[in-house]
Amino acid sequence: MAEYHETSAAFTYNATPTHPDSVPEIYIVVVGETSRADNWQINGYNRPTTPRLMDLPGLTAFPRAISQSNTTHKSVPMLLSHLDAATFGDSIYNVKSLITAFKEAGFHTAFFSAHSRNHSFIDFFGEEADETKFIKEQGLNKKHYYDTDLLPFLDRKIAEGHKKLLIVLHAYGSHFNYIDRYPDDRAFFTPDRPAHATHHYRDKQINAYDNTIVYTDYLIHSVIEILRGIPQRRSCVIFVSDHGESLGEGNLYMHGVPILVAPKEQIEIPFIVWTSDEAMKIDTEKKVGQYHVFHSVLSFLG
């Protein structure tokens, strides 16, 4: 990894635009964290965890998308690049992300993260963008940072008026400790604490976890509403989580067990697409996974 910038320096997608310059475009990729498909109302869960997205025009939800890794440091670089689980180990040191493809096609690009830098490929890919911000480094002096703290950065970037724009948002989503992912007044399901990862507190833990999904629903809806307020632009939002989470099934909690024995709760993830063109046909029967993110976003770009 220390030599990554040298080994990837010559990489190019040779990407060129096919849409006319006169068509304004905004594409937003929201990378979620630790969100399992089972707990999304829009996927059939019996609790109202995604009330804002349920009837939103132009939105398509794939109920059981598949993660290629139940660890963030592998899954996020895979979903942001053309690599998959079979090629990741051999090729990750030599490639760049979809951000570079969009830059080559003439887009202004931005990467905004609710995480901290950890000198990983996620950092390297994020730094490909014209503007890179890790919000915890921005001097906000907050005790708790929430994913909605990304929205002012999104608003400001859109307000700059770039005709062609790609933004990647890396959210903290549903990562443990769940009660730190949403403000106290957003605790929809209670009691939600203590939310320790033990069988004794499992009901409270699930309440807290479901509250993180409700807050993610609010984040995604807010992003889409921002774009719906710019009707003259062709736009798209893709949300996908890096991996899922165990909540006591089989006495397993959290994630990261070896992928070949990982339960479905750790690898089945939400995958949501919203487009400004409500007539766009999307095959919801298709089996999708994180590896579709890169190809889908470039397909929307043309």
C-alpha cells in the first residue's frame, strides 16, 4: 500500500463522454455502512424503517443484493472500482476508481466522507476527486457526527453550478455502536439502550439498529429531494451498503467472520437506485451485487 501511488500512476479508463455537453448531469453514489437488507421496510421488513422512500417516484429497490466482502476495507474499494472478489487481491494496487473515469469524461468530482482517514484504498480513491473532504477534519467541533452532516457539503458543491458533476458520499450508516449513529430525538424505536451486543440486550440492540436504518432513510430521501429540486438536470442516486450485520442470529453479532462461512445477514445488502427519468426501465428481477455499482453508474453516464 505504501507504493500504491506509484503502481497505479499510469492507470487510465480512457473514458470519454457520449452525452452532449448541453445536458446538465449530476450523479451521486451513497456508500452505506453495515446495513443489512433484512431490516429495510422497502425490502419487506415488518417495521417502518424506510417510510420516506416507500412511495418515492423514480425509485427502484433491489431486495437482496450481495456484498462481495463483509469487511469495509475490501468491499468499498470493490464497489467503487471495476474489480470483484476474484480480482481484488491481484489488481487493487494498480487501479483507480470510478471517480477517475468520470474525471476523464469531463466531470467535476467530489468525495465527502463521514469516516476518518485510515490510509486505506478508500482514502486513495477518495483523493482522486477534485474535492475531497473528511468531515471530521473540518473543525466542526461536534461531540457526535451524523451522516446528515454530509448534506451541507453536498448543497455547497451543487450550488457551485458545475454542469457535469459526480459526488460520492461515504456514510457511517449502521456501524456499531448503533446509538451513536442518530440523534437522541430520532430514536423512533425504543427502548434503544443499552444496546450491547449480547443476547440479554438483543431487543434493545435491534431497536437501536432499526433506528439507524430510519436515519439512513432520512439521509437518502434528503439527497434525492435536493436533486428533485433541480428538475432541468439529468440525475441519479445509487445507494448501496458495504456489507450487512449479524444481530444475534446463530449467536453471531456484528460482522467480519470469514466470508466463506458468513451468514446471509452479513452479505445481503440494500441496493437502491433513483433516477430523475421515471420512465427509465430497471429490471428488478435481476440479481445484483456491489459489482454492479461501477458499471451501472458508468452506464447512466453513457
